[in-house]
Amino acid sequence: MLTEDEVKHIALLSRIGLKEEEIPQYQKDLSAVFDFFRELETLPTDDVAPIGHITGRTDVMRSDECEEFGERGREQMMKNVPETKDGFVKVKSVF
């Protein structure tokens, strides 16, 4: 079972504010989680191939192409803009 100091250290690392009366419950719960991980470590995984992603896909990217939005799409977008100037979206100065 984890000690109180270990639970406090884990809480500090995970930025969880613990009250003193919560520590015994966290000791019990976290110890159960770590016991399960210890049990998993005993499983034979030598024949299991490591994977980076469950789908097996790698480097899937869409092509970087410009798509015409069309006048109708532009009008629909401009309806949602709070302020325009000369047909462009007006935004506040950044600098």
C-alpha cells in the first residue's frame, strides 16, 4: 500500500488538492490501480508487436489545395461577421 507521503507527492504532481481526511481513500484506490499495473507487467508480451496507432495508418494527410468557396458561401460567412470594411472582415489591431 502507498504511504501518505507518496499519495501527497502524487497529488502534488497531478495538481490535486487533497484534504487530510481524503488521503486514506486515495491510498486505497491508488494502491489498487498500481497493483493492477504490477499484474499487467507479468503478462508475456514478447510476441506482441508494438503499435503507434490502433488503426495502423501512418502519415495520412489531405492535399493542400485551394477550394473555391463561391459567392453564396462567402455571403453566408459574411452574415456571421460582426464588422466588415470594403468587403473584408474587419478585426481589431493586434499590435
